[in-house]
Amino acid sequence: MQIINTIGRRKTSIARVYVKPGKGDIKVNDRDLKEYFLSEIHQTTVKQPLSTVKVEGQYDVTVNVEGGGVKGQAEAVRLGIARALVQFNTENKPALKKEGLLTRDSRMVERKKPGRRKARRRFQFSKR
């Protein structure tokens, strides 16, 4: 039995994804998907690559995810699953690419600069 190992990143979240043929179990940090991602929106985000190529219930997914917030983690898992599906079958690539699921969203928080209150926000100007 073949296990595909991929990585997905978003903001400061890193998801290590292991996909193998199975009956559709999705485990995130040794917990069920519905238990880890309580929001229906995040659960749908994670399952989006599987539903795009119509293979729900055919692969078991195990994920170790760390860093960032809930949304960033969900999108990191989504990227990892999409990359794994391409490795299983290269015919999945055009459909996943069309949906934008193979693109790494590289936007990160800009660092705070010295002499500023935030990254770009200046301190309040006082004339007197």
C-alpha cells in the first residue's frame, strides 16, 4: 500500500499530510476532522480538493498541523491534500489548478518596523 507524504503551508501554519487509499477517514493531529475543525466552513475547505476531483471516501488522510490560526491551518491542509492527489494521479492536476488549489498563498504578516507603532502605522503626530 502506497502512502503519499506532502506538505502544505499558509501564513505561519505548516501541515504535513499523509494520504493513502482507504475508506475516507480524515484525522488531524490524531483527532477527527469534525472534532478539530469545529466550523463547517473549515471542514469544507479541507475537503475541497477531494470533492473537486470526486474522490471523497476513497483516501484516508492523516495530518499533523502546527502554527497559525484555524483558517490558516485549514488552508495549509487543503494545499497538502491537493498536492498529494496530484502525486496519486497526474490527471487530477488541471482540475485542481483551475480551482486554484495548487497555488501556495504566500501572503504573510509584514514585520513591525522600528520607530513605528505597527508595520506601517506611525505614531500619532502632535504639533505641540
